[in-house]
Amino acid sequence: MNNDFDSRSGYRAKRKKTNLILNGLIVVVIVLIVFVAYRIFASGDSSASPKNDVQHTTEKQTTQNKNQTDSAEETNASVADENASSDTATDGTSVEDQEGSTNDSQEEATDKESTANDEKTTENKDWKPVGTTQTGEHTPVYDTSSADWQEMLNAISYATGLDQNNMIVWHLGRDRSKQNASIGTVSSKDKKQNYTVYIEWVDGQGWKPTKVDKN
């Protein structure tokens, strides 16, 4: 009897111990499952969060770009309006008016230039031949010791008003645009008065000034 009781008690004790171990293992497994599930869900949330952040950032950048584009379009429209206003203001003066103003300025400049040239050029219809001692057929002689040379200087002095003692002769030669004509370039000795003198021969009367350019 005692042996059977002891056997049963030992069996129950072993069974109870086994149940405790099994229950403990089950609890451990459940805890592990819960832990692993938590880690998985937590990891899923954290990975999903950056996506949301990226989406929000992208939407924010898109909004900013749209605002910048709208601002740029408004600026361009403003510049276009200003340019249009400027063009309108410019169009207020017609091309014909501008061309007329330019032509008037050019004509005025031409008139001033012509006036200045007229002041520098003298042609006196009252000039007379200075006389001559030469007879016969005349041929210009450009020898400084000749009578023809001296008479040409007389005509140049007569036209310019320069005394021959205050005259430097830089050039005296043939005027090839006319027959029996000469051109002389002279100045005062201080070089403040400079002239180009055109003279022509009048048979039996000598050299006559025809034009004086004041240089």
C-alpha cells in the first residue's frame, strides 16, 4: 500500500513539475512572440515615417517652387508692362520727328562748316593784275632769281596783305588745273598767318590773284 502511494505521489510530483516547466516554456514563447511582433510593428512604423516626411517635404518643395514660379511670372509681367510703357513713351516721338531733328542738326552743322570755310576762303572780284615787265609769249618760271618769280610774290603779297619782308614761301609751283596758273603756300615769319594763294597770268598785265585760303 505504501509503495503504491509513494509511486503515485512521485508520479504526480513529476507530472506537476513537468506541467510547470511546460507552462513556463509557453509563457517564454508567448513573450518572445509579443516582443518580436512589437519589434516588427515598431520597425514598420519607423520606416513608414520617413516616407511620410519625404512626401511632406516633396509637397513643401513643390509648393515653394510654384510660389517662386508665380512670383517670377508676376515679375516678368511687371517688366513687360514697364517695357511696354517705355516703348509707348518712346513712340510718343515719331520717327519722322526724330529724323527731322537729325536732319536739322546735320544741316546746321553743314551750314556752320560752310560758313567757316567761307570765312577761310576769299575770292575778290576787285583784284587786279599786279603788272609786269615781261613781254612776248609767257611761260611761268619758278626760278627765285627770275622776274616772273618776283611778280608772283607781288601778286601773293597783294592778295594776303603780307609784306614780302615778313613772308616765308613754303611752296610756289604750277596749278595744273589751269593754263598759266600757279599756287603759292606762304606764311608770316611768326607762322601765325598761313595762306594758300591761287594766281593766274593775264597777258600783258601780269599775275592776278583769284582765291586765297586761310589755313
